Amino acid sequence: MTYSILIGQRLYSSWSLRGWLPFAVHDIPVTVHDTLIYSDTFSTDVSNFGGSGTVPVVRTPHGGVLSDSLAICWGLTDAFPERGLLPNDPVDRAKAQSLITEMHSGFTALRGACPMNLATGWVGFKPNAAVQADIARIDEIWSAALDASDGPFLFGTYGIVDAFFAPVAIRIAGYALPVSDTAMAYVHAQLSIPAIQEWRAEGLARDAELSQYEMPLERCPFPMP
């Protein structure tokens, strides 16, 4: 038996991406099942899979259900301690865990104003003060971690903390948000990994565009490396 994961549309579901990336990057076998957010069957699909109203949901090989991206990542860390999903150094590990939980519960202004959308880039977005504060904090924590690790990812190699910040990197690219050169290099590193490129390609092939993600802005091609 392997893991199974239920995800929403790849172009838009940032939490689905967070839940799926650790499997893809760390070569953990998983069977992917799809549902459609905003569809009439979404709630039933999630419930039938064992979830509680949101995606992603993971069923473990032992019959357990992980119904939140944070639970998924902690579960995988426990199941695969040798895969490097979290740093081995105890100080770095604590810092990575803190950044994961900060992302899980924070940056609501950025997430609300700039929905993840891998189908298009946007021209002319002007962040308000709350979004600017979120961007500044993200730049601060990315820069500190990258300066300490020498990159290309926050603690050197790609881990759960990078999976959690992947949709933020996508937002910074797609909305052309102003960040430091260090943070932009991290955005490019995120968008260059094969898993992200695979995820976007699948989304472009499978997903219809959703009107809920339309913006009153001019479109441009999404800036993949």
C-alpha cells in the first residue's frame, strides 16, 4: 500500500501544492486523486475521502487520515526521518518548524490580495500597507535563512519549509511583487525545481480557468524560468 492524496486544481490550490510537494521532491510514492474546488461535488468528494471540508487530504498506508497540509508534513517527517524533510540540526529544525507554522497561520493580507494563479501573470498590482508588511516579513525571514545556509533553499536542501513557501514564491513572481535580490533568487530556485514545473504543466493541461481568481489587472505570461 502507498499514500493517497486528494487535491484541488493545480493552478489555484496553494494548500494542495504544499501537501503534494514533499511527496514529489522526496520521492515518496503517492497516488493522486483530484477534486474541483467550487464544484457541487467538492464537499462530498472531500468527505468520502475522509477529510473535513478542505484539501489536501492524505490517506496513509496504515489507514490514517491527515486532513491538513501541516498534519501531512508532520506525518511524513515522522514516517521518513531519513529523507531530510526537516533539518537535522536541532537549532535549524526548531527554526524551520517555526517558519512553517508562521506560514500556516500568517500572511493573510498577501494571501487574500494575491490568490495563487499559475495560469497567468498580472501587470500593475499595487500592494496596500498590509500586503507590503507581509512582503517585508517574508523577505526578512527568507534572507536571514538563505544567508545562514548559502541556499539555494532556506536550509540548504529542499524541505517542508520550502514546500510551505512555494505558493508565496509563485505569488511574488505572478504579481511582480517587490523583493530583494536574495529573495528573488529564492523565487527563481523554487520555480526551477522539476516538481513545480510538473505541477504547473499538469494544471495547464487539466484545469479550466476559474472566474473566482480573475483580477482587474492586465494579464501577462506567468514568468516561469
